[in-house]
Amino acid sequence: MQRWYLAVDGNQHRADLQADTPQQQDFMLCEALLPQIRSLACLIAAGRHNFEQHSPEVFTEEADWFAARILVLGVRVFHLDIMLIPMLQTANRRAAEYSRKHGLPFTPAQMRMSLHASRPNGGLILENACFADADLGIIGNSLQLSHSLPNLITG
């Protein structure tokens, strides 16, 4: 297992919104450079949507994003506050449903209690199988990982 710090930075183009994102962590990843996560989160949310009605302003839920991270990154452990147990259970359920529907392997993610009172702003600590022997920095790590991820978006 390798520990990663995932900068959840969908607004990377606005530096003022990223003030709380730590910049000096080892093995950082930039979620904005891993489009597979956003795409899969949207597909998971679309599976619940009634397309005969208008789409909500916010289409995805937090559990959709966690389900996508579980599947795309193969996350086995999230470092989270205990208050997020129900959300992680929902994320595991949604990831399992997507996996079953598309014939993909699935292992549920576990929670390791975080020392933070809540999830840190702008980031997540997660553990998965080792993808890198060396830390290439946030951009290098993200690009290398992005090119090695399996295609989980099937029709």
C-alpha cells in the first residue's frame, strides 16, 4: 500500500480557491489532471437520474466522487473523520453497483480514522497499491498515473 495526498482541485485555474491545499506533501496527486475520476463520478450519478426531468444544478454527490476514486485509483483506505462513515458506505455501494453492471473487479474501501477533526480542505489522504517508486511531484505523479489507469468507462 502506498499513501497519496490527493489535491481535490476542480478549480485549479483559480489560485484563490486553493489557498488551503498543502503544497509540500510527498506523493501528491492533482485530481484535475485525472479526468477519469470526474467522468466516472458523472456516470455513476447519471445512473440514478431520471432524464425525463430537468437535471439538478449539482449533478453529482460526494459519494459519487468517492465511488469514482475507489474504482479509478483502486483506493483501499481513506483517512477520514468518523462522521463520513455513512458517505463512505454509500460510495462503496455505488462503486459495487457500477462494477457489477460492467463486470469489473471491486474491493470496498475502508476508513482509517483521521487525526483531523474533519476532512482537510482541498485534499484527501488515501492508500492504494503502489503506482510509483519515486515521487515526481504533483504534476509528474498525476500525469504518470493518468496514463497508466485502466479504462473503466464502458457503454
